[in-house]
Amino acid sequence: VAAAVAAQRALAAAAWPETGPIRVRMAVHLGEARPEDGDYTAPCLNRLARLLAAGHGGQVLLTEAVRRLVEGRVPEGVTLVDLGRHRLRDLLDPERVAQLAIAGLPDTFPPLQSLERHPTNLPVQPTELIGRDADLADLKALLADAAVRLVTLTGPGGVGKTRLALQAAADLLDAFDDGAFFVDLAAVTEPALVLPAIAQVLGVREGGGQSLGEALVGYLAGKRLLLVLDNCEQVVAAAPVVAELLAASPGLRVLATSREPLRLRGEREFAVAPLATPPLRRLPPLADLARIPAVELFVQRAAAAKRGFLLTEDNARAVAELCARLDGLPLAIELAAARTKLLSPAALLARLGDRLALLSGGARDLPARQRTLRVAIAWSHDLLAPAEQALFRRLGVCAGGFSFATAEAVADPGGTLDLFAGVASLVDKSLLRQEEQPDGEPRFRFLETIRAYALEQLEVSGEATTIRSAHATHFLGWAEMAATRLIGSGQAIWLERLESEHDNFRTILAWLCAADNVEKALRLATALSGFWLTRGHLGEARAWLEQILADAGAGKPAARALALNALANVVADQGDFARAEALYHESLAIRRTLGDRAGIADVLGNLGLLASDRADHARARALLEESLILRRDLPDERRLALALATLGVATYRDGDLDRAADLLNQARVHFATLGEPERTGYVLTQLGIVARHRGDLAGAAAYHREALTQYRAVGAKRGVAGSLNNLAMVARDQDETDQAERLYKEALEAQRELGSSAGAARVLRNLADLARVRGDHARAAALYRESLRERWALDDPATTADAVVGLASALTAGGDATRAAQLLGSAEALAERMSGGLRRPPAYGDVLAAAQAAVGAEAFAAAFALGRATPEAIIAEAIAAVDQPPDPVR
């Protein structure tokens, strides 16, 4: 450290007349490295290189190991600055980094060039990448070629495709402005679930009339992004989905891993070979042998398993033969190296040799190296004690990982196994991987190749039905409990917990449906519906619920009514209002038969909200009043508060602002008492809207800011998007147009990330209003058209008519009053289809008058009549007039 300080001071003091000041980045790490032929090699040097790459000229960085040793002993005039934990590009555990602040020298630098600077979800890796330098360089060069859009890493299971892909993605992050994202398809067995898996990772959700595919294409449009799709072999039939995304998104690159190519046009296959192995006839010198990738991997993993393990003249032959007999397959080598804790390389080789003699008995249609891997896994499995073997095969039912609690419920319901010791043993033997969760609790995961072998052993054991039933029972109870926790301050935590178990839920639902256990399937799908709805898994939720409900006898009446209501909530959020209403009525009929007053109140409330959204205000208020009367007689404060809030919304939409404010304030008190930030945010939002309609702009802004705080506290993205839009509307009313536009664009991006067509349409309409106020009629017309396009897809006359009137106003101001008159006639035609009538904006009369004045009464009447007679054709023509919105919108 003192040397680094002295060097930086000398560099700063030196004269550099030709080049100007030269700034040198420095880093100090601590570790053991052994000399080999005049050079040093060690993992600590790789870590040091990654830290150095994250720094800037003139900066001196220290790892945590160094900081602890030098703290309080640094040279005079030098202080230590804690830069926090950073993920370096070796993808290993984050490193806590310190910086030297040297008196008289610059001590302020840009943020470290670590993974935190980039949008990414690349997972932390337990070990560094070994023996792939040449492969990594070739792969990065291939991905850097602008003509290459899709690269598929192919090879047998366990060859290291995933680790190579992740490292390439990490190294190339600077080339992708919108980040690199990892999608694990290991637990996805149905091709139809590939697109939802991609959308889930990117945070894209469907909404309104927009399909998930359309939402995903819209999200990717204009982005420069790398997508890593891992374990594609079992869903190779979904390859056309990848082709469609690439065709629609010029800035997208896909790096896939699969045991077979995707066979798409333009695909570049990159075969990942096993690691190079040593020549056995004549071994090279020890230093050269240690540099051969397969041997280097074995030695490093063995040293991790057994402290002090070294490659020596005595064990070199056994290590070399082990690596060669395992065909250089990384996973097989790691499994063997993990056993050095108990067995010497020679003892390992003796045991392995007997097993590999059975290779010819493997399936002939499997690649030879895959058969070798299977034998290696079988050999490692057979070394387990009987109790460990039972634990291994039973845990194979868990998809996407599991906790200790799950392991106990699924694999040891009788409490006969030493679960902690057994799981620890499986981790030690590299059959399980341990991952630390944000809350500090461990989570365990099989490599998918190993999990497949565990499932085979489970089927052979005869325990499959019993264990799968225990798996389903455990997660059904857990999901039903979690569903009750999705309210209140812990909502965000429980949403994350449910997300982490999503693959387990999918596996269980598929098994329950295949086993015709529709009652449990219905209960599980219903319990998950709130999670699916909040997190935007709408298509998946609808598919599962409709599949299970297709059986007319599925579930007891009460359970079926709950599921029907849940499905109605989902399809309503998708914008399928007619289907939602039918489902609500079916649920309501069952609940009336059962005399379920709470259930009746719930469905009436949902029907009232649906009517309000469709501008049928009289019906909405009647339904919500009835729901409120029922809820006042029920001992459920949360349901009462919700009834007050929803009735308050319908009341202000019907123009009674005083009563609306009173109802909403009552609801606010209840939700505050209950400690529910999201619902409190919802009520604050509605109070802000009422305040704005009353002209109290300062009060409205205060309500919306408080609502935004509540939503962000629980990660309620839909509420955040709405609050941004509402704050923008207030800013516009206050003539703060620049602030309004910034907030609108932020809200639009949020709505598109949610996949909400209805939400995006509202924000586009507001942006268009802003452009019209500013006098930019061409941009206003383009934005109104984009809003109209989104709303037309929702098949909702009320919102469509609103967008039509907006476009007519822009066209009139822009000199196309004839087309504006046609659109106004179309809006009137839409209004006739709605019992609640058309919600006209305040300037509606002015738009009519301006259009009529521009073209004359006779021409206006003719154009208006044409629009009224053929509204669909006129609106379709208006939508088609501009194919894409202006660039600033995107």
C-alpha cells in the first residue's frame, strides 16, 4: 500500500511535456501464488485483475482482505474510503472495495466499472471460469460481429456451456446499453412457457388486449440488449419464438445454450468441447501438466475440498488419468475432485475404473460423452450412504430450488433422516448447489442434469407418487398461507418468496392435472391468483385456471366460486371485459346459492368496478352501494375499507366530489389502521384526483406524492406508474410543462414495462393533450393516434371514444377539420352503444364548434353523418394514417 501511494505521488509530481499527466490505476489484493517457470499463477491474481479493470486512472483500490490488515497503519496523509460491495466481472461473490484517498492528489473518481453500472441479472457464480480463455475470446469475437444475432452454445450436459455464456455476457456488458439478462429454462418443460419465462425476467407483463408476445416485442423495440437463454434443449420446439423476437427487435442479440442447435436461420452454432486433457502415454513436466485445463480444474476444485491439496510427482499420473477417463467434462471432474476430501486420486481412479467399464451398457442413442457423464453421476450417487441416496432422489421433485423447510416436508416427513447433515453432504459432494438469499437463509438447487438422474432414481424406487404427493401438499399449504400475506407491509417480501418457488408451483400444477387431482389443482391455482395478478403473469394464470375450471365438476362449489372470481380478475386486467363479466356472474350465482354474504359482496364490488371502468356509472354505483351495505354487516374491516374506496371512485366519476372525498377518507382511516401501504396508496391516489377536480392543485400534488411513497415501499409497480401520471397531470395544470412531460414519459415507460395497454393509452392521451396545448399539432395527432391504437385493441367503447375526440381536436387545430368531423361522428356512434353515455372532455363542445366553423355547417354535417354510420372504418383509417408514433414516445 505504501508503494502504491509513493508511486501515485511520483507520477503526479513528474513532468510529462509530450503526453500530459499520466494517470495509472492500481489495485492491491492478498493471496497465495506459487512461482512457475518465472511466472505466477493463482486464482487471487485473476480476482486482482478483475478489480483493477473496475478502477480508473489515478485510483488505488484495495480488497477487503487488504483493508482489514492495513486499517490504522496507512501512510501519513492517506485515508481509506469504503466504496461498498461490488460485483466484479468474474461473476464471483461481491467484493467489498476500499479506495485510498491521498492528500494532494485527486480522490474523486467515477463509479467503479463493476456489474452494478449495468442493467443485468447475471447470477453470482460459485467458482471462477477455468480453462476457457480461448473459447471465451472466440465467443466474444463472434458476438461482436454485427451480422451475428443468434449464437447457440452446444454440447453435452455438464460441459460448461452455461458458465461460458455467463462470462461472455459479463465481459460484453459495455456493448449493450440496455443490459444483459439471464433466463434459466431448466425447469421449463413446455414450449409455450418459454415466452412467459423471458418476459418474467425482463419484467414485461401483458395487459388489456395486448398479448404477452406483443408486449415483449414492444418492450424490446429500440433496445440494445443481450439475452442469455439457458437450457433450451427440452423446449427446442419454442425456437420460433426466438426467431420472432429477433426479427422484431434489431438491437437484440441472443446467446443460447442447448444440447442441440435451435436450427434457425442465421444461427451460429458454437460447439463447446470438453476441457483439454493430458496425453497419458508420456506426461508433460509437472508445471506444464498443471496448466492443462482439465487438470487445472481438478486441482483447484480438489484444493477447495481438501485444504493443502497440491499436484505432485506422486499423484500426477492418477490426476491425469482421472481427467482423461472423465473425458474432460467439467461436471464429472468436479464431482470427482469433491471426493478428494475422503479418497486420494489413486483411490478415486481405482473406483472409477470399475464403473467406466460399464459404459457400453449405456443407451446407444446418447452421445458417448453424455454416457460418460451419466456414469460419473451414477458413480458419485453410489458412493452415498443409503439415507443420503434416499434424500437425493426425493429432493429431485423440487424444481428451481428448495429451502430446508421444503426439504424436511418433502424428503423427510417422518423425521427419520439427519436432514442437515444429509443436505450438507450433498453440497460437499457437488450434487447440490447452495445459494444465499437476501434474507440470509440458504437455498439449494440441483444442476438440471443431476436432478434428471435423481428423478430417474425416484421412479425406480417406487416412491414417486408418495413423494410427489408430499411435494404438492407442502406447497399447497404454503401457497394458501402466502396468499393471506399479500396484504399489508410484508407484501413485497411475500411476492418475492412466491416468485422464488414459481417453478415448484408449475411442476406441481402439471402433476396434479395429469393425476386428475382437480380439487387440489383448483385450490393451488386460486391461491396463486393474487401473486399472478400482481406480478403480471396473466397469460399463465388464465391458462391454468381455465384448464382446471374446464371440468364442470372441478372443486367444491365454494372453491369453484373463488376460482371463477380469480379468473375474472385476470381476464378483466387483460381487457376482456365481456368474459370477465360472465365469470363474475357465474361466481355470484354460486355464492348466492351458498348464502355466502362475504363472497356476494366481493363479486358485487368487482362487478361495480368493471361497470365504472366501462363508464356505466349508474350501474356501478348501484352495485357498489349494495356491496357496501353487505360489508357493513360483516366483521371484516379490510373488506369494508375496500368497499368504501371503490364506491368513492365510482362516486367521483359520477360527479359527486364531496361524497367521494368523504368515502375515500373513511377508507383511508381503515387502511392506515390495518397497515396496508398499497391500499393506502390507492386511496391517496383517488383523493388526489378529487382534489385536482376541485382545483386544489397543491393538495392534489401532495396526495400523489404520498401515494407514490406508499407504492414504492412495497414495490407496487402499477401504483407507481399511475402516481407518476397523476403527478404529471398536476404539473401540466400548474403550467410546469417540462416537468409534466418528463413525468409522463417516465409513467409511459413504467406502463409498457408492466404490459398494460390501457395504462399506456392513458399516458399517451395525456402526452398528446400536452403537445396540443404547446401548439405542436402534428405531434399531438401522432400521440392521439397511438393512444387510439392501444384503446381500439381493448374493445372498450368508452376509452376509444375519448381517444377519438382527442384526435379530432388535434386534427381540427392542424387544419384537417373534415376528418375531425368524421371522427366526432364515430365518437357519437360509440356513445350510443354505452348505457352510461360518452365521457366528453371539457373542450368537446369547442372541438365541435371549431370543426364546424372550419368546413361550414353543410360539409360538417355530411362528414359527421359518415362517421356516425361507419365508425369502425373511420377509426381504422385514422389509426392507419401513422404507422409508428414519433421517436420521442418510444
